[in-house]
Amino acid sequence: MKTIDEFKTYFDAQMYPDLLVLDARRKKVLTRSTWVVLITLGLLALLIAIYHTIGMSAAAETSITIYVIVAVLILIVAGVSLGSWARDKTFYSDFKAQVIERIVNFISPDLVYEPKNFVGSDSFERSRIFLKSVDRYKGDDMVRGKIDKTQIWFSEVKAEYKTTTTDSKGNRKTSWHTIFKGMFFIADFNKHFQTSTVVLPNRLGKGFLADFFNKMNLARKEKHVRLEDPDFNKHFVVYGEDQVEARYVLSTSLMKRITDFRERHGNPLYVSFVNSFLYVAINYKRDLFEPSYFKKLTNFLLVKGFYEDIYLAISIVEELNLNNRIWTKQ
Amino acid sequence: MEGNYLVLILVGVIALFGIIGYNRLVGLRNAADKSFASIDAMAKKRYDLIPNLVATVSKYMEHERGTLTEITEMRARAMSGNISDNEKVDLENKINKAMGGIMVAVENYPDLKANQNFLQLQGSLNEIEEQLSAARRAYNAAVTDYNNACQMFPSNVFAMVFNFKTKPLFEISEVERQNVDVKKLFG
């Protein structure tokens, strides 16, 4: 895999010239938007000033209406100019093509990037990581392709469920709750297996009570699997349909690799093994792969951040040694 | 009269705990036995591969003929059924060692290493090896649960009363230990 130094060289030589152009467009949008906001505020202030000096003398009822109409007109003109004159319609898609797609292609030319596509909700539910049924599901920034022998897919996804409450007056209120937000990754696993094994973050820690509640787990058909690696158990709790197959999938070396991966990147990590596929869900609070008008695109540190987010997902293949195809599955 | 009731309730409660404790021990013991059976099943699966391996390899390997016949004989003995558990473990260890030797010897035969049939067999063997190790780990986990119940209070009381004995853990075999003996490698 590529090092960060190689990426810096690539950034300087291949990406920087185009990013200069893209960043100029970003600045233009920012400057124009600032002008619109300043002029609008100025005009509104002027209007209020006029109202206070001469407006009062006229017949109060009608003049207020006129002032309100003028204020609304100013706001409409401001809104329209923000949406047209101060807007760059292709900035967003050009950012995706020139930054995210380039990074993906740099990491591996065998990968395809589809900005509007995402890992489907059927795959999300098939993973058996989150059992809550999904009411709203969206995502973007899909990357798919083959890393050596391993087929992978991943994208940003957000899954939510809703609750509806009715208050004493009979008003219905719907609220949305996040089930998962972050990166969802699927890979063709290097071993065959039929049952499901789920590795969840161990939120309860160690000790008798933690063990008791981890073991209980009423919601799942999978039973608690007690594994022998104490470092692994500190971070994770495992449920599997088959005690032997769970251990076949989670070999001692894979447990070590998952623990290392978790310790290195720090975010809560969910892993599952279903029907010879590996599913990995990595929680993120922030949005992934999105540009900001307030951040300089030519800044290497910013682009490096995008690079590291993508690299993290792709590196799962190597970190978990998925290209090690020494079993019958090719 | 009241005293009698108290005694009755006490006896009832003790009997209830006894039943729950007994059933739990039986459940844990059965889980351990079941996972022992799965080790057996995996071992048998591996025995099934041996004739194939021998057939493929013997065409190429001139110097290892002796080892190959030995493996075939050991397999036949292990499969025959009328041997004790200890002998079985012993035979399995010997087969392990011989198979390991063959896999190392393969390095000297480039033709064999490129043989599709052999590569597939090697994949299957690796797979079964991994399954076997998974089955042993599952057995050890089940036995640890069972042994804990036999030795920890209060279930140890029922284990003593109903004569539940702890079971031995599956230890890493002598052969496997030798494989990772670094001192010998560099000594």
C-alpha cells in the first residue's frame, strides 16, 4: 500500500494545479456570498433608519405594510442572488471528482468511485450488526472494486428509525433517531462459513456484572461467544450462531488484528461475518468526504484528512489479512 | 405447626436450588461433550483428505515414500475405531508431525508446488487445520465454563453431591509446541 509521503508527492504534482483553480472558485463563492449578506444587512438597516426618521409621520397603518413589503423584497432578491450569482453549481461535483476520486484512484486504480451511490440498506440489514428496523436510510460516496484478491464495497451511510408520539392535544410528533452514521464496509471474506458471527463494542467493560449482562443479550438469536484473548475482550463482545464456526472465523491472529485496528483508529468498531462476507461499520460523528467553503482546498492537511478516511477503509483488507487465500475460498 | 411449615419451605427452597444447580451442571457438561464431538468430526474430515494427498504427492516425491506409507498406515489405524482415546491423541500427534514434514518437503518439488490439484488439497488441509483449532478452542471454552461451575461456590456444592468431575483442557500438543520452538531453529 501507499505511504503518506508518496501521497504528498502525488498531491504536489497531480492535484495541486487543479486544486488552485477549484479553490479560486471556492473563494469567489465565499466573496460573493459575503457581499450579498453585507448588502442585504445594509439595505435592511437603511430601511429601518428611514422608517424611524420619516416613516413615522405618514399614516402609520399603511406605511408599515409598505416597509414590510420592501423588506421582504430585499430578502427575496438576496435569496435569489445567493442561489444563482453567488453559487457555483458544479463546485460540489467537481470537488468530488478532483479530490475524492483522485485519492481513490491514487490508492488503487482498480477501485471505482461513485459519488452518489451507496451501500444498500439490504446489505446493511443483512450484516446483523444493528437489529433495529430501519425507517430512513441514505448515503453517498461509494467506493468499490478489488484489492488484489478481495472484492470490497464501502460508502458513507446513515440509518435512522422514527418514533411517533401524540400529546394531550392530539398532535402527532415524529422524531428521528440515528441507528448508525459513518462508514459501512463490506468485503468478500477469505473463508467459507454459513452462520453469522457478530463482534460488537464492549460497552460494559470487564467484571462479573459486565459479563453477566453481555452474556444475557435477549435481542439476538446469536449466543454469547467467550473468546480467550483478553485485549480483544476489553474492546469487544462476540455473539455467534455456532460456537465452533465463530472461532473458525475469529482465529487468534484475526482477533489480534481487529484489536490492533481498533486501537489505532479509536472510533467504535462493529464487525460481523455473515455468509462468507465481512461487514465493518465504523462510527463517525462528522460527515465524510464533504467540502467546506470556509476551508482552503489547497491545504495539504485538509486533503490528507480525506485521504486518511478513505485509506482507513481500504486498509481493512490488509490489516485483517483478507488477501491471505490459503483456504479453499479463492 | 408453624415450625413445620418453615422446615417444609426450607426443604422446598433447597430442593429447588438443587434442581436448578444440577440442571445447569448437566447443561454445561453436555455442551463440553458436544464440542468434544465436533473436534472428533473435524479430525475425521482431515483423515478423509489423507488418501487424496498421498495419491497426489506420491507421484512427485521420491524420497518421502516411507513417510507416505507410514501416514497411510497411521490413518487406517486411527480410523479403525478399536483404540483408546489416549492412543488416538497420540496417533493424531504423529500424523500431525508427519504431515508437517511433508508440507516442508514440498518446497523441494517445484512441479508439485505448481500442481493445481495439490494446491487445492493444501487449501482444504489448511481449512481443516483452522477448523480443528477452532473446535479445540470451543471445547476449552466449554470445559472452562463447566469446570468453573464445578469449582465455584455455590454450584460446587451440587457438583460434589452429584459427583460431577472437572474435565481436562485440550493442551497444545507436543508437536505443535515443537513447531514454534525458536531456540531449536537457531540453536
